[in-house]
Amino acid sequence: MGDLWTWVALVGLGLATLVTRSGPLWSERPFALTEAQTFALQMAPMAALAAIVAPALLLTDGAWAATIEDPRLWALIAAVSARLMGRGLLTILLSGLVVYGAARFILAS
Amino acid sequence: MSALHSSEAPPKMPTVGFPLYRDPQVRRAIRDLSPGLLAMAAWGLVTGLAMIESGLSTAHAVGMSLLVYAGAAQLASLPLIAAGAPLLLIWASALVINLRFLIYAVSQQPWMSRLPRAKRLLHGYFTTDILAVFGAQRAQDGWDSQSMVRYFRTGAVLCWVVWQTASLLGIFLAASLPREEGLRVLPALAILALLLPMIRSRPALACVLVSAFASLVFKGLPLNLGLFLATLAGVLTAVLLNRKAAQHG
């Protein structure tokens, strides 16, 4: 994809930042969200992140690739284990990366 | 001079020459945010690295950091940009991932309502997760809007400087290192690390599992429409489960 295309994408992403952080501040009259609205707004980001990350970790060129020979699967298992042990974001990332590197090294040899 | 001798409460705004670090709102913001800023720095570094590893040029990565200033949305859009996904899809997914900020903005509205519109929008742009969470606590403590604005501005500057410094450091670090094939997984693992701690309830877990599963089932749909359908399926599942739990509880 071209240079200009990427800049257009980035400017749009910046607008997405502005709209979501400042949109409700357009009006000076405070208003409240219902509990159901708040709940849906909390769930939506998780759903989108899951829908982006699942294909990135489990597919290769659109085909199922999650076998024991794919280091990404081991990284996923490590990250989920770290989460189940109650670890925070950085430890989860590090466990995923370390296990990914180790699995890559072992599987390549 | 007469103001000095009046019995009114001392002025809340610092006068010229009043050292900023002695300002109680500024100090409180620094104290509240410091632990979070450390994590933010680490995460900014990771985001900087991930932008380059996903294939963005240094100029694009710097531009993204300065323009977008939204870690989760940046990370999530990297695989989509790399795949050359339709622009509308890239923007829409960033909007969805940013939706939590609508909740923050609504909660900030009461103390921001005295500012003119342009300033409200500008302040809103600089909202971060930690700033919104601690700001809400101070507002609950009953702080007046002037104090809140000063608290928020201090936090906004701190967050912005820390994040951008770390992110730019990550960008130039990654750009100066030889391309390491093994780090191409970094953007995906960073998104995963961001997502997993967010799952704190049963409906949230169902939401994530259904959405992940649906994204794999719908992977063949044109224009990455699967991403939308999967997100929708995940949210609907969570909403239904939540409603059911509310009925039974």
C-alpha cells in the first residue's frame, strides 16, 4: 500500500481518537449513560480486539495454522496461562514473547 | 494589595512565581499517576517497536504516534494496515476499540462544562485510561471544576510526554536494529496482552470467545466483513448473558 494511503489511514485514526474522546464533550449539558449502554461500550472493544487477534495468531494466509508446530500457538498458551495466574499486561506479553522465541528455536532445530 | 488582607479563602489559581510543584492539584496528579506512568512507558516502547515490526516506515510510525495517540487502537490497526484492509474498516475498528473513551468523556463532562467548547474538545483528546480513572476518583472526592481542570492538565501533559517519549524511543530502536523475523509476532502478542487482562467477567469471557471463534468462521468474507460480524456476535452474546444474569440475580 502506498505512502499517501497510509497517511490517509493515519489521519482517519487520529479522528477516531478525537471523536471518541471528545464527542460527548461537544454539548455543555451533562448527560448520563444507561447501565446497558455502558455495558455494551465496555464489551465492544474486547470483541473487536479478539476478532483481530484470533486470525493473526491462528491463521496463515487465511488457512488454519494452529498446530503444535506453530510457535504462535505456544505463545498463545503461555499468554493465557500468565493471565490465569493473575499476571498483568507486561508479564503476559513477555511470557508470550519468550515462549514464542523458545518454540521457534526448538521447532527449527 | 487589598486582596491580601481580605478574609476570603486564599486564591486557588497559582499566581506568577508560585512554584508549580507546590500546587496541591499538580502534586496530587503526579502522585496518583506515577505508578501508572511506568507501565505506560513500557507499553509505549512496545507500541513503538510494534509499529516498525508491522512494516510501517519510520515517518509513518512517528506520524501515527503523534496523530493517533491511542495505544490499543494503534496496535489493533497495525495488522489491518499491513494487510491493506479497506480504510473504512480500519477506521471503524479503531472507533469500536476506542468506545470505552465515550464512557470516560461522559463522566468528565460535569467538571468540564464550564470550559468553552474548543477547550473541552482539546482536553478530551488528551484523555488516557489512567487519567480518566483517577480523574473520576478526584471528581467523586468533590473537587471543584477549577481544581479538576488543573489536575487533568497536569496528568494530560505527564501522560503525553511519557507515552510519546517511550513510543518514539521504540520506533527509533526498532528502525535502527536489523529486521528480526521473530519479532513480527510482536503486534499480535501485544494486542493479546492488552485484551486478556480486560476479561474480568463471565459475559466478557463469552464475548471474547464468541468473537474470536466467529472471526475464524467468517474469515473468507469479502472486505474483512467478518471482523464486523464477529464483533457484533461477541457484543450480542455478552449483552444477552448479562440480561439473563440480571433476571436471575
